[in-house]
Amino acid sequence: MKDKAILIETLFEKVESYIKTTLELYRLKAIDKMTDVFATIASSLVIAVIIALFFILLSIGLALYLGELLGASYYGFFALAGIYGIVAIIISINRKAWLEARINDFLIKQIFKEKDNVQH
């Protein structure tokens, strides 16, 4: 009877250890996924900032050029602002289809993608 009690106690200890290990594994997998998503977002933000700076400088140059064609430099800035305003209205009207769905899909793919170097 004493052997059965020791056996049951050992079994409970192993089950407890298994549960703790499994919970730790899930916690580490969640941390791994979060860091993957964060790293992807951070690198995308760096690229977006560089692209934004490029377009800002391009816009200034284009506005100055348009201003020269129109007779006053500020006319070029007004013309370019009007173009950007129209683009902003079009994007805001279609933001759900163009932006929100793509961002959701991107995040879901990042969360559920499998790592190539993970061995099961």
C-alpha cells in the first residue's frame, strides 16, 4: 500500500512538472511571437520613415517647381496641398478595404507563421 502511495505521489509530481513545463513553453512561444511581430513592425517603421523623408523632399522640390511654372512659389505648395488633400479623401473613403484589412492580415500572418529554424 505504501508503494502505491509513493507511486501516486510520484505521478502527481510528474504531472505537476509537466503542466509547469507546458505553461512555460506556451509563455516562451508567446514571447517569441510578440518579439517577431515587434521586430517586423519596428523595421517597417524605419523603412516608412525613410520613404516619408524621401517623399517630403520630393514634394518640396515639386512644389517649388510648380510654383516657378505658376508664377509664385507658394502657388506650387497650394497646388500640391490640393493634390494631397484629394488623395487623403480617397484613402479615407477606402481605408477599410485598403489599409485595415491589409494590416489585420499582416498581423495575423506574423502571429501564426512558423519559424523555419524551429525543430518539432
